[in-house]
Amino acid sequence: MAEKQKRTFSGRDTSQGYIVLKTPLRRAIFIAGLAGIVIVSLLLALA
């Protein structure tokens, strides 16, 4: 059997992405989308 080598990675090296909500407009669109999902799901639950 081959031995597996244990490697260590820093948190910066294992980052999966980057922050895309850098501008206030993008943040507002994101929050409005989340609020819209909640409102639609509430309306569907009450209907």
C-alpha cells in the first residue's frame, strides 16, 4: 500500500472564491433577492 502524504494548507490557499458583493448596488440586489424569496415562499404557504 502506498502511504498518503499529509499536506497542510493555509486558509488563504484553500479559499473557494472571492467576495462579489463589493459595491452597495450589488449588496442591495442580493438582499432584495433574498427578501423576495422569503416573501414568495410565505405567499405560497398562505395560499
